[in-house]
Amino acid sequence: MLRRLLLWTLFAGIALAVGLGALKQGKLDTLAAMVRTWWSGGDSAHAIVRFRVDLVDRLNYARIAARLPVLRLDPELETWLQEQFPSMVMDDMTAVTRRIQEGLPRYFRVSVCSASGPSMKLLLDQFQEFSQTPEPAMTHLACAVREASGGLTQQAILVVGQRLQDFSPETLAQTREEAYFSTCLHCQHPHIVRVTQHQNSLGLECPECRRTYAVVAADEDGKFRYVNEFLTGYAPPAVFAKDQSRVHQLFTIWSAVHANCVYTKDPGARKEATDRWQTSLETQRLGKGDCEDSAIYLCDWLLSQNFQARVALGRYGDLGGHAWVVVKLDDKEYLLESTEGRPDPSNPPLVSRVGSRYVPEIMFDRYGLYVRTTPGQTWKGDYWSHKVWTRVEPRRLNPSTDPLLGHFKRADAIQPDPQRLARMSRPDPAAAPFMELEEIPVDAQIWQMPLPLGQSIPQPRKP
């Protein structure tokens, strides 16, 4: 009897000491909740699934009241969080945010909250402050729960972030957001692509390997496409003499394009804006265009006649950006200038002779983009070397798609590391919207070949 009395006295003393300690630290409610949870045998009213549903509802109620789009659960973020949260140290919330953005670079902005408590209801209450301060840019969320204090309490983490869309010309034309998610086709490095609203043409350069892997431009309707998709299969109904050599065909097509396209500089709607590009059919109908318009016009026609041709984008001497066409025929490389000079068969423009001032950075044909294998390498004049140029297909770029222990913690939204941002440089929509451009233009002039060099071609009818 005395032994039992001593044991009960000891238990009462321990309980009193714990209660006084909790009261002193302001955690008496937490202690009471722990006792209720132990006594009831669980927390059935606020299980983890119910907790997540209630948490999402609270966050979205505040956003609806603020007339903001609701947050959506992100399965990718949820899976990553479930795997990583058990090992996370929650003392430095800014470090946690960085870890999330390193693990999921698709997230442009991230806010993280954490909470601890003996019941799911207390965890939910601790997220109240965060739920009442919605951030307009955020789009998705995920949460995870783990045991803490040897299983006596639960700890939860809530991640709310701005999940970027995959970059594509179609998305760029539809949304015109400031940033997108992309993956380098050369080294598979994931990163963020920044877009300036007034840019009508831009190159995607990987911040890791420093190589360009895609170039997009807006057409006359403001729709973006990869630049190789401006080569739409232009094939005007032209009649060539049966005994005409391939070299003479090359010069007659070049002469026809040169005579039918008046060079017109197009700086864009704003002085600092890049210009919009034209397809071959548009250039023919307008009878004018700048260097890339006429180069596309010429290259597209040559490709339709089975010439090995590419449009080159680069620099001409000290005059800045330029576009021209290169052709490989009978093991000889020709450089065709579509805006200056006059085609002269007696003086063929071989690359070895006229190409010293032309420095290409990017080339393209209908099927892909060609970029320097080694960025910044000295240009030696070889347009077809596999050692100098790497071929990529831009269409491969598009895929088929908080609470706390005793007090509230929150890491402010942070911007991603600038080293993970793709740089812009000047230099698909799906093929379906442009399939009609692959047909022979019904209103095109029939150009009889050979055309005497120097003779003007009648201007096509204006649309």
C-alpha cells in the first residue's frame, strides 16, 4: 500500500512539474491537446487527408475574396516534398526555399511556411496568418507532414510557388509572361527563360553550356514560331530549261529573288524592339523585306529545288547583325547575299573568296538549327563541318505538360539565382496552322527560266 502511494505521489509530482513548465512557457494549450489526443486514442477529426483539404480551402477562400486565381495542387512538388521533408532542417527557412528551387527549378518564386503541434487542428490554426495574405503571382502548392519530438507532435510544411509553363512559341504568343521553364537540348540543364515583352525575336541560350538551342521569332500576325519553321516549303511554279546546269539554276533563282525583293529596314514598332519576320510567300507578295526576310525567301526556294542550303545569322564586319544564305554544290560552298550586289555568274561568290567578313553564329534549314559546337571559337569559314556545327531540333524542346512550434515562421519569396536564367539574344507553333503555306501560291507569277540576268521580274499582285 505504501509503495503504491509513493508511486502515485511521484507521478503527480512529475505531472505538476510538466504542467508548471508548460504554463511558464505558454504551452499549456499544447500540453492539454496532447493529453486529449492520447486519451481519445487518435485525432480522427483532423487526419492528414482532412488537414490538407482544409488547408487548401483556407488558402483559396482568401484568394477568391481577393479575386485571384485559386492555387492548384502540384503532384510533382508534392512527391518531391514527401521525399525530402523527413531530412529537412527547418531552422533556416531561406535555406529551405533555396533547396526547393534547386530541386524544382521550374518554380520561379517560392514561399515556405512550417508549423508544429500535437494535433492537426492546431497545425491548421497556425497557418491562418499565411492563408490571409495571398500572393498574386503564386499558382501551385503542396504540403507534407512528419512526426516530431519522438512522435509526440506533428510538423507540417507548406510550399506555395509560381510554377512556370514550359517554353514554346505557342505559349509565348498566348500568354506573354515574363518567364518560362526550359531545358537545354545540348546538356539537358533545366533553367528559367526570361522574355522581354517588346522582343519579336530571341534566342534561347543555356546558362550552363552557353550554347544556343532554339531561336524564335514573331511573324507578321504576331504569332511566334521557331525560325526554321519560317521555311514553309515555298515552291513557286517556275519553268527551267531542261539543259540548264545546277549552277545556272542557282544563279537564276538568286537573281529572281534579288530582283523581286526590295531591301527595306524594319526596326519594329519600337526603336528598341526587334523586327517581325516574314515567310517566303509574304515577302513575295509584298515585294520587300529586310535581310532575314530575303534570306528566308531565297533559301526556301533553293531547298524546294533540292539545293543543300541554309540561312545564316551572324555578323557582317563591324556593321552588326546580318542574315545571308550558304549553299553547298559540287563540293563548293557559295555565299549568297540577298540584299546587296548583283548575281554575276562570271564571278561566283565562293565562301573562300568573299566570306572573310561574314561570321555566322547560327544557321537553320527546314529541319533544324545549327549552332557552334564550341561557343566563342574562332571562325575559319567552314559552314558544313560536323566538328564546328551541332544540329538540334527545336521541336524536341516541347514536351507532350507553415504553422510552427510556438510561433509562426515564414521565408519571404526569393528570386532565382541569375546564373539559372537563359540569356536572350537576337539572332513551333504546331505545323498544322501553317500547312497551307506549303502549297504552291495560287496568285504567284509563273517565272520562265532561264531569266536573262539583269532583267526585272514583274511585281506580283498585291493581296
